[in-house]
Amino acid sequence: MTTKNIDELLAELKEYEKGIEGRKQRQNLSHLTDEEKLRYRRAYNRIQTKKNFLKNCDSETGKNTKKVEYYRKTKTISLMKCSYRYYKSNNRIEEFKEKKPEDYRKLLEINYITG
């Protein structure tokens, strides 16, 4: 056997052991009542949500950095879409084309609207 095959087998063994550990942990909950299981599940979900928030949280601002970055990237396009929806709801699309030709072209490029 080559070292690559041995490494693959060891990796598979580790995955198998993780699965066994997970099953053991789930089996430990089998003696609980439904209310206790629900309470445990809710507490677990709260902990996971907090972990995910802290993982992506900026310590200075206290805001989720992923959301802030996503907003920075999509801000102009979001504003264009919002403006287009406003004109469309008032049946004034031609006016939108005249007032904001650059926005209209950009929305056509990203396939948000069809010409």
C-alpha cells in the first residue's frame, strides 16, 4: 500500500469515528422527555446562533461583517432596483428611462429587466 492509500484510510477512519461519537451523543438524549429534548434543542440553537454571530462580528462596531460587506458591494444595484420598482408601480417606466438612462442600462446588463 502506498502512503496515499494509508492516509485515505486514516481519513475515512476518522470520519467513521466522528459518526460514532455523534450517534453516542444522540443516544444519550433518548431517555429525555419530548419537552426536555425541545428545551435542549432550543438551547443548542441559541448557542450556535451566538457562535455564528461572534465569528462574523466586528469587535468595534458590533455588527455582522458579512452583512456589511454584502451591503457595500450591492448598495448601488439595490438602489437602482428600488428606483425601477417605484417607477414601475406608478406605470412611469418611460420616465425612468429618460431620467436615469445609466441605471436602466445597468439593470439591462445584469438581466434584472428585459428590454
